[in-house]
Amino acid sequence: MSPLKIKKGTSRKSAYDLKDPHADVIERHTLACIVTNEAGVLARVIGLFSGRGYNIESLTVAEIDHEGHRSRITVVTTGTPEVIQQIKAQLGRMIPVHDVHDLTEEGPAVERELALFKVAGKGDKRIEAIRLAEIFRANVVDSTLESFIFEMTGTSEKIDAFADLMRPLGLVEVARTGVAALSRGEV
Amino acid sequence: MARQMTGAEMVVQALIDQGVDTIFGYPGGAALPIYDELFQQDKIQHILVRHEQGAAHAAEGYARSTGKPGVVLVTSGPGATNTVTGLTDALLDSIPIVVITAQVPTFMIGTDAFQEADTVGITRPCTKHNYLVKDTEVLASVVHEAFHVATSGRPGPVLIDIPKDVQFAKGSYTEKNKASTGHYAPKLKGDIDQITALAAMMETAKKPIIYSGGGVINSGDSATALLRELAKETNFPVTSTLMGLGAYPASGDQWMGMLGMHGLYEANMAMHDCDLMINIGARFDDRITGRIDAFSPKSKKAHIDIDPSSINKVIHVDVPIIGDVAHVLEDLLRIWKSRGRKTQAEGLEKWWKQIEEWRAIRCLDYKNSEKVIKPQYALQRLEALTKDRKDRFITTEVGQHQMWAAQYLGFEAPNRWMTSGGLGTMGYGLPASLGVQVAHPDALVINVAGEASWLMNMQEMGTARQYNLPVKQFILNNERLGMVRQWQDLLHGNRYSHSWSEALPDFMLLAKAFGAKGITVSDPSDMDDAIMEMLKFDGPVVFDCLVEKHENCFPMIPSGAPHNEMLLGDAGVEDAIGDTGAVLV
């Protein structure tokens, strides 16, 4: 008997759910948490994700209300619908977490990311880079004779697409902020 | 104007204002200002333990047996890290404790100072919440908030880390009723539509079962009373998790016994075959569910829990009700009664007949011996000789003896049974028994132990002696790590890798060394006399009961198996655990 020969995805004879979490439908959700801005609050949220094995695709955090000591943490996470439910419940019961919004579920939302791209090159590649930057409405925020830094705001997909285009043109470095998101409409 | 006092004075004042009468602790450099304040007052009793882990478990025992939060005070660094096991234990079993740790002064934090540890960092995942207080002005408010968090909603451990300079500095004291606690207010009332849906399901269920858990006990005496009323009014059978024992009385007609891995046959069979499962304050722990995809396949499931993250975590339920058990049961009973108190009498009669057939298996029967004490026999005699004591409190260590205690001892009231359920902490029972005895000085407090678990925190016998705590350490000594050995039997071809100790101490001498009474018994015919001697002695007793070394604990749901495939005895043990079950614990 070899106890360790477990096939991935078998759960038929198991007391735990050994199902491969990727076997089910994986959803991508953007969660916004309003938290008390206090020391260690980000560590709590991150610790929850790592401790319970949840995914973080992107995470942004900044103070949004100085007087009220409130910060907004925007997390993009992936998982089965059950796992997403668990993540929200686990976040919701943390003491410094005041509110958890699932922007993906609650209706249309605007999601934006800011990215900086350093592209180095000469000649045609340099011209092509700046031409594409115009098409993507990226701004040049730094320039030398052999390099540009482009600044761009957009959805994660748009930023991915721009990075893909820049790669053969001499992309040296990328810095991304992660997703900031708000639900559309009045509330 | 608010009262001015030092941080150390604030801590003691806040504890007094919170109604704390006892704290368990161990002093050290960084905690000295608070200890100096304790020295100068007489409202709070301080119990000096022998190891900080003991303090945390003692506080758990105190909390579980009283319903009040337990309080711990330790120093920085090792003092704090030693409480980590107790904090995790309290987190998993939802026990309210407040642990105050001292810290090096704020200006030394981060310098690897003597006895410095990142206490809030280390304990973040093993507390319900924790605080590092860097300003004396907010200290009192934080202490009050900590008690609120520890005891509200799903209870749990809360830690407050207080640097030494914050203890010395002066600030204004925040009164209890002025402290900020408002933003943490878990919902107590359940959703009325869901409760009504459950009431409707109760009216049509032919094979219902109530599956109650530790949440009933945490919810308080009224929850226990309402659970009993619900059972009585509906004639539904009641089973309970390890943590929930005592909420429904063991002598009650509808009592099915504990369920789960070492639960009773009838309880597990009824869970498997039921058509309505009402989970009240339990959390579908893996010791309960066994194989998830075969867990109670034919039933509709309702789940009452105050913690939203417990709902649909492991088992999908049809009727989730988020709220406090007592509040929800009150509404449930009211709604069910107003709808005409209907149940399926005929269906229930058949269901009870089926249950009687399962009961007739007599799953707790075992082969007794006249030569050697069977652990089950020892517990049966302990039960027979102590069950009439209304003030009997039982703690346990972890392992076979714990499961046998849950099977063979009967609990008539809540808060009488203290055991490490979720974390399974060997070494819990002895310090927990001290905490219980401190809270109930005249009660009979027995720690049912295995010798291996007991040795893990045996230093606390010194505490028992110092405070004249007459705890009875009922050690079922099989010279083995019994449960480990049992799993090696089942899973690893009887290769007993390191599951016994070749150099056990002489427990009689050990008792003597600690100033306790030692009793040893090895002949079954001496069992009753030995127990009576233990009960009559006014003081701590180390009871060394030499039992059968190779007894296995049954019934058992082997890991990876569903509820209706229980092992009832040693026969059928071969290959009971398949490949996939073998990696489980």
C-alpha cells in the first residue's frame, strides 16, 4: 500500500476534499475591502490568503479617509464559486474589516491599473514603440536618446496587451500598481 | 476629567472593571510593572503557573467551565511564544481568552532586544484578533475592546502586547462603557425566512436528526434550555460533537451519543440515513463528516452558526441560518409552534424503531478481562462512582483515553467537559483541570489522561500543590502513545515507530515529589477501592491506572470511509483504510 500515490483530482475515497481546485469552474473576482487603517492590517489580509491557500492576482492598498482611519484594499482573486464565497466570509469576520464588496458580483464596475514601461532601443524599433504608445494613449514620462518610460492607465488586459507589443521592441522593465476598482453608478 | 494612571495601573483597573477575578500568569522582565500593580491590590487573584502554555490552557479550562473569559499574563519573548499552542487551541475550539503579553519598550522594538519577539506577527494567525499598544492613552480602551471581541460573536482568543514603556507611562483611563466596541457587532438574530423554511422542513421530516455542537454551549444556558425544549417538543433524536457534550443530557431518552470518527454506531448511522439534519452550532469538522462526498447523502441540511465563514465551508447546506444559537432556536420554536407544532409522528416512530435496532448492536461493548484493567472498564467504574456528583467536571488530554472518556462518561449539563477538540493538544488536560478547579474550588475535577499527554505539562502539579487545588489526575497508563499505535496498527503494518516510551517515570514517586498523593492500580478487582481512595483524598492525586497496553478504540470510522462503514471491533481492521484515506489524519 502506498499512501502517497494519490491521483490529483480523486476525492472519491477521501475525508477531505482532495479535488483539484482547478478542475471546477474558476472565476476571477475583484473584491474591495474597507478596513481600519492601522498597523498590521495588510498583513492580516495577506496572511488570511496565504494561510488558507487562496490566490491573489493583484492587490492594492491605500488610505482613502484620513480622518476616519479607513483604507481600501482591492484584491483580485481567483477560485471556484465556493472558494470565493469563503474568501468573502473569512474577510468579513476579521475585526478591522468594515465592509467587503464583490465588485464582480455586485454589478458593473470600472477597473483600472496604472503601469510604467521602460523601453530601450534605437532606430525603427524606437519609432515603432512611440507610434504604438500613441495608439494605446500612453504618455511618455521620461525620455533619453535610447529609452522611454511610458505611463499608461487601463484595464489589466490593455496593459498586458501593450506589454506584449513592447517586448520585441526592447521592453526592459515594467511596474504595475495592481487593480483599483469602483462599482459603476450612484451607489 | 478622566482618571490619570500608569499603563500598568490601567491594565489592572480594566481587568477589575471587566469583572476578572483570576488571572493565570508568569512574570518576567518586561511584565514587571504590571506585576508590581498586581502586588498592590487584592481584587484579582493571580495563579502562578510553571510554564506559560499551562497558563493558556488553565485560562481555557476556567473559561469553558464558567462561560466567562479566561485571562493570561506573561512576559515578552519566550513568555509570549509559549502561549502560542494555547492560543491556537482556543481559536479552534472557540474559547474566549484574553492574553496579555509584555513587550520590550517601543524604542527597542525591531532591534533584536533581549527577550524580544514579534508577538503580534507570530500570533496573528492564531488569535481572533491581536493588538500592539504603543500609546498609553489608548491602552484601557484596547483592553476593554479585547474583552468585547473575545466574548462576542464566535468567541476566541485575543492578545494584547504591551511594551514596557507603555506600562510605565501615564495616560487617561477610558471607562469600560466609553471604550470603542461598536464596530464589531456580529448579528445575533437569524433570518426569519430561513428559520421558517427550517420549521417547514421539520414538519415533513420522517428521519430527522439534531446535530449539536460547541456553539450551543458558547451561546449560553438559554441555548441549552432551548435545545432541550426543541428535542422534547419534536421527539427528534439528538447527537452531538465532542465539543457539544452536555448541552443535551446523556440521560435523556433522545440522546444518541457522540457522533464522528469515534462516535457511536447509532449516531453515525442516523446521520448517514437521515432526511433532515439540523446542525446547531457545529462546523462539519472532518472528524465528523468522514468522506465528504458520501456524507449523509439523502438529507436536507440546515446549519445554524454565528460565524458566516462556517456556512458552506465544507458541506453545502440547504438552509443556512447565521445567528446566535439561543436567538435562532427561540425564533424557530416560536414559528414552529405558531404553525401548529406539526411533526410526522408515524415516520418518527419508524425512525426510532430503526434507531433502536442500531442501538441493539451495543457498539460500546468490549471484551473485559479479570487479569488486566481495560481502559473502558476503568472509565465505566469512574462513571459509576462519580456520576451522581452534580459538581463533577472532567478535563482530558488527547488520544484514545479522550475518545473513551467521551464514549463512557455521561454529561448532564454544559460546561462540565473540557477537552481539546479542534487542535488536539496533548498536555491540555492537566493545566485545564487547574483552571476549572480555581473557578470551582469545591467541585470534583478529574483530568482523564494518558501518561504520554500528561507528561507534556506535568510541571503544573507544582501549581496544583501551591494553590491546594485538589485535582484528580486519572491517568490511563498503557505505556504507549495509544492512538498513534492504533493508527500504526491500521495503516503501517503494526510497525510501532516511536509510539512508546521506554523510560516512563515512577508516577508514585512523581506524585510524592510534587507533594501530591499517588495511587497506583493494576488489578481490575482493586479498581473501585482505588477510585474511592482518590475521591476521598482532599488534595491533588496522581492516579496511575495501569491498563491493557494494546487496546484499540472502537467504534471507528476509518479515514476515507463514510459513516455507514464503521469498524466495530478488531475484526475487519485489515485494509480498512484505502490509499486515499491513508494520507488523511
